[in-house]
Amino acid sequence: MPRGESERRKPQAVLFREIVDQFVARPLHPAADVEQFETLASGFIEVLDADVVAERAIELCRHPDTPRGVIAQLLDKGGRVSRIAIEYAPTIHSGLVRALAEHGSAELAVAIARRSSLERKIVGSLASRGESEVLCALAANRRLHLDQAARRSLLQAARDDLRLARILLDRADLALDPEALFLAADSGERSRILLDAATRALVSNGPEHVARPVPALAEEIDACAIARDFEGLAEALAEALDCRKSRARAILMDRGGEALALALVALSVCEDTAIRIFLGAERDAPDVERIRSLVTLMRSTPPRAAQRLVAAMTGSLRQEKERAAAASARPGAAEQKRRRKPKNQAAKAKA
């Protein structure tokens, strides 16, 4: 809004704040008062700057007597006002919520993820999106029920998102298996995760399976350790662990070093090579005590436990590709993708 126009609207902004404050101060209103308020408030919402309307939008959404017409205008106002209405309005048409959850901008999807209640399908749509802010808002909302499919989607995404992983670790009410979240865990949590994995490995039946990289990969890992070639080592570890290079790099960059030690145990890397890798991973002067503790961790961790934990942290790149290929091969998948693209663009333009 131009500066001159904004100045002329100041008296209206003051009046808008006053009538809203008077309205929300009383819990209930006669029908005639509600009708009169709708007429006045709707006129102000239409002409006032969005920032002014946003100042009272939450109070309006939370009041039980706020007319539906006023809520509808807040939804149509755009920007911050629309996001507030989407998050706090008591009822919104389920079709609109579903469309925004699937195809709306990340900002609008975050507002939906913060609502106090959502249909299961809408939760699933939000959990399958790729934006970190949407997934974090959904994971942090303790008022929503996250079914098994939603929890699985969030856990998979948390492998590449430490903030999301940290939020999930703090959700004791979800009873999640924390192994996939190891990189985001603090030292106490890591100790408990390691102990649990080791206990499972020791009580499980069957011979211990020892995974070894092919000789060429083992030589490459050793050569990269000697040369302190971080990127080459990340690539070699990714191939040996059957995971994305970004996840192998995250293991290498893990500040505590426990994730890297577990990966080396899972691959049966010898201690000498492991020590060279630990030394190369140090950004500052080598911490001898830390390296000793990592070597001790390698000696005390059963290979089966290490393999289990590392597989949970990294996932399988081969399996991811197989799932993606199967999804693309489903009847109508290509047509659905083509339809979704213009919907995404339209939703973003509207937001």
C-alpha cells in the first residue's frame, strides 16, 4: 500500500482494532451483534493493510462467535493473514486443506501442519512432502495423531535432516526406534542406542555375519585415508555401505565420531586404517583421547550391532532406486505427475 494511502487508513486501522478488541472481550454475542460485527469487520479487512489485519487475526480465529464470512475474508487476504487463518480457524473446508497440503506453498503447508486436528490422509500428504520446515512443523505438533505410515515417512526424511531428527528424538510419545536418528542424538542417547543394539545382537540367534567390502573398495578406503582425501573417502564409503554420498559424508562429519566408528566396524575396516581415517577427519589438532575412545568403541561393538545401526542411519540406495522405479511403473503415474505440476504452480501463484 502506498505511503499516502497508508496514512489515510490509520483512523480506520484504529477503529478496526477497537471493534475487534470489544468483540473478542465477550465470550458470547447476540445474533444481531454478530451480524453487525461481520458487516463492519469485513469492510475493514477488505481495505486495510494485511499487517494491520494480521495483528488481530489470531483473536478472531479463536473466538467462537466470529462469523464464517470474516474467517473466509481472512483466508482470502493472502500472505501472513491467510497463514494465520489456515493455522487457527476452527473449521476450514476439507477440500481446501487437502489441496494446500498436497500442492500449496511450503508456508501454507506449515500452517496446516500446525493445526490442532487433521484428517489422516492430509497428515500423510504433509509427511510425504520434501520441505524441511513442513516436516518439522508436523513432527513437532503433539496434538496430531501420526499413524505408522506418517512416522515411517518422517523417519526416512530425518536421515537427511538433523533438525527433524532432533524433534523426533524429543517425541517420546511416538515410541520411535531411535536407531535411524543416531546422528542427531546426544551422548547419553547414543550410549543407550548402542547398548540396546549390542544387546539385540548378542541375544539374536545365528552366526555372526561379517560384511567386508570388495578388495578394490577396501584398498580405495585405505588409500583415501592415507591421502586424507575426504571426498574420495565419502564416495568409497557410500559405495561400500550402499547409501547416498550425502549420508556417507554426514557420517564422516559426525562431531562425536561414533557414527564413523560404527560404519568402519560394519565394513570390517582394520584398526590401522580406522585410526588414519579418524586422524583425517579431525578439523583441528588430533584429539588422542577421543581417537582412543573410538577405537575402544570399535573393539567392543558386535559387528551385527554396528551393521544394524549403520543400515538404519543410511538406508539402502539400491532399495530406494527399486522403490522409485516401482512407483514410476504404476499405471497412471506419469499422467498424475503431469497433472500435479500445474497444480503446484497455480497454488504457489495464489500463495
